[in-house]
Amino acid sequence: MKRTLKITATLALFAVLVVAWLCLGIVKDPEFAEYAVCMKAHPTFKVYFYSPLGMSDKVLADLPPDLQAEERAYRWYVLGEM
């Protein structure tokens, strides 16, 4: 009985940690460069988000492809925009 309870508790803890990993992230504020924990708009295994554009006047097309992908991820998962 104790062993079953211990296994169940371990699996429940693991499930909570996976759900937290999918739903929570760390975001770098584009204006003040401060870090905060955020609730993701969509679940993903990616944890760290930042905006390469920040507060600049550039547009998405001005960035290289890898930074465009990072900006899109920031907008989709943190802001909930497309």
C-alpha cells in the first residue's frame, strides 16, 4: 500500500512539473531588460523568451531569419499574437 502511494505521489509531482514547464516561462522585458515569470499563451517546452526588436523602430523584415523566429515566438507565446 505504501509503495503504491509513493509511486502515485511521484507521478503526480512529475505531472505537475511538466504542466508548469509547459505553461510557465521566463520573459525579458523589452524596455527595462528585467526578467519575470510569465504564463504562456500557448503551451510549449521553450522556457526563455525575449524580443529582439525590443523598443526599436525596426520591423520584423529587418531582422535575420533566426531573430525573426525568436520575435515570432515571443509574440505568439508571450503576447498571444500571430
